[in-house]
Amino acid sequence: MNRIKEVLEKQGRTQKWLAKELGKSYNMVNAYVQNRQQPRLEILLKIAEILDVDVKILIVSNKED
């Protein structure tokens, strides 16, 4: 699971914008945002760079405290 959708909303950015910046299709970015598909690590790192956030912000932990 990832938090790409939440970060985009917080920054007032669109999936279309991210797709253009990332060089991916809108459909691929939409699959990432809707958590239907998870981006590879290098793509996730690039998304974090584009959004100017730490990559840890984009990842949902699978461990409970």
C-alpha cells in the first residue's frame, strides 16, 4: 500500500501532472494511486523526488505498533 493519493491531494497536484512528470501513462499512475498496482522501488523513489517528500511518507507500514 502507498500514500501517493494523499500526498497528491495535500499538494494540490493531479494524477495527470504526476504522469507527465514521471513519464508514465495516466492509467499506470492511476493504478499506483488506487493501490491496484505498486510501483517498483526505483519508480517510488522517483515519485518521492518529484513530490519533494521522503520516500517513507509514501509507504504504508505493514506492521502494527
